[in-house]
Amino acid sequence: MNASQASASKFRWVIISAAFIIMMVISIYQYSWFLFAYTIENNFAWNPAAIGMTFTVFAYAATFVQPFSGFIADSYGPRKMALAASFLVGIGFILCSFVSSPHVFYLYYGLGGLGVGVLYGISTACAVKWFPDRRGFAAGLVVFGFGAGTAIFNFFIQALLDSKGLSSTFLWVGSCMLIILAPLSLLLSYPAQEWSPPSKSVDQKSKKVINYKPAEMLKTYQWFLIYFSFAGTVSIVLMFGAQMKMLAREFNIPESYFNWVLVLFPLANGLSRVFAGAVSDKIGREKTMMLFYSVLSLSIFAFVLLAHIPVLFVIIVFTASLLGGAPFALYPATIGDYYGTKYSTTNYGITYTAKAWAGLISGWLSGYLLIKFGSYRLALVIVAVCSLMAAALSNRRLLKMPSKK
């Protein structure tokens, strides 16, 4: 390894650290939403489906932007895209502080969602591209920030909501986002195509992977298995992120127990990503998926039956979150394994659109089913069944590296 390679190998840890902090900040849009949703419900006469639609709009904006932003980042580099996205994230929250109409609120929260999607895709791609030697762990570490960031922020956000109100909280948080994200986004970069870490640390399988263009990836049946499984499994943590406070109200959970959830849910959700990524580096992505998704499904069925017991509410949320964040680490690593890294930002961006369907389930659909049946239980059963199906589809007899003919 020459001097430039050695320097790049050290600097990649600076890049992944910046990506980690960026993920922590942008996670507020998703994993602090239930705090804002609860306050909105108390302040405005919006029904649960209308409030849930905000989260669905965010999920769609943050996912469907990624194939396009990913193509630009792969073609021209990520830095300018990341800087522009940082401004969208901060300005989206700031604009939300001035509105009281749901449709205008959808527009501004969705605008911030576009920025979240761009930064999420670029940050994840930095891990996949810079760490072919430890792809699962690196991807898990970066998305750990997105899962666990709000473990730090939620108490402060709740305190701001209680003391300053909804509008001021959006204004303060959005301003802080701008201050933090803009300089960090300038650190993001991709390695040169010919760059590689020390050869002894890169397994032979990753060396032999052929780079698939997006159109070529979409012709493989494996991608469709990944896409459905991604949508079905991430809907669980998205539902917790969107509806947690309302779920606590349905199951009559005392505030003292819910305060534990404010910390444990995002922390477990983040840890699951590092843990699942590291495990998958050892035993394989497919085996890890089968194990995690099966137990995740069982935990949600248990939640439906036992969540009225406060201590079990906390324990099961922690368990489900400890498993439910895994797809966000497993699938970017799998896309890199199966389809190469040259087009990985674009390829994973296309795959990440599966989250939009999960957002529809966890946002609008769960709110609609609540209006229809007076409970979130049916929505929870639906996502539990989807997780069980994803476990079955992850069997190595079905899900395996494609061969290019």
C-alpha cells in the first residue's frame, strides 16, 4: 500500500465519523416525529389520518429522491449535493414553524424530507464505498447514527415542546440543524475508483463482484426479493417512530414508563444496525436476515397481546427495535455485495424506495385503521406478517448472489 492509499485509509474514518453525526441530526425528522405528532394533535383539529399523512409524505420524499440524487453523486461526486441537502433539512423545519394548515405542513416537512433522503443515501454510500473490507459493520455504524441519534435529542425536544411550544421548537431545531450539517457535509467524499484498502483485509468475494448498472440490477429476481423484504420489515420501526406516543396512549402506558421508551427505542434501533451488520459480516447477510426477521415478527405478535402491561411494553419495544433497525444495515451491504460499488449510491437509492411503502403502512394506513377500528392492533399484525414473510424470502435457496451471463 502506497502513501496515498495509507492516507486515504486513515481519512475514511474522518468521513465515516462525519456521516455518522449527519445521520444523527437528520434522524430527528423520522424518529422524533411522534413527539411532534402528539403536540400537533393537541394543538390543531387534525384527525389521525391527516397527521399520519405528514409522515407518509416525508417517507416518500426521503426515498424517491435517492435514485436521482444517487445518480448525480455517483457521476459528479457527493459534496455539492450534500451541502444543498443540508440547507433543505434545516429550512424544512424552520418553515414548519410558520404553518397551521396540514397541506402546507406536508409541503415543508416533505421539503426537509428531500434533504434527509439525499444525505442518508450519500452517508450510507460513503460506508459501502470506503469499507469493502468491513461493509456490513461500516454501513451499520453509519446508520446507527440515524437510528440512535434521537436517544440524545428526544428529551431536549420534548422539553422545548413543553416550554416553548410547537412553532418555536421547529424554529430552534431547524436552525441548529443548519449550523451542524452544512460544515459536516463538506467532508463527505467518495474514493477514487482504483482505490482499495489493504488487500489482505478485503475478502476474495468482494474482489470478484461485477458492477451492475441500475437497469441490470432490476433484471435480477434477487432485487425484487430484497425490495419486498425491505418494505415489510422497516415498516415496524417506522410505525414505532410515527405512532409511539399514540400507541402508549392506546395501551394506557404511564408517563414514567414512556420516558424509558424515549431513550431505549432509538438506542436499540441504532444498536441493531451495528450489531446486525457485524453479525452479517461473520455468518452472512441471508442467515442474519432470517434470524432477525423471524424473531422480530414474534416480538410484534407479543406486543399486540401483552403491551397493556407497562413493563412488557417497554421490554418488547426495546426488543423489536433491537431487531427492527437491521434492514438499514443489511441491505446497503447486500446491494454492495451483490451488485458492486461503482453504482451503489444509485442502486441502493432505488432499493431504498421500498421505504416509501413502509411509510404508507406506518403513516397513513395505520392512522386510517385507527379511525376504522379504534385500535392500532390490525396494523401491527399486518407488519408482523410482513416480517415473517421477509424471513422466509431471505432463505439462501432463494436469496443469493446473482450471476451475470
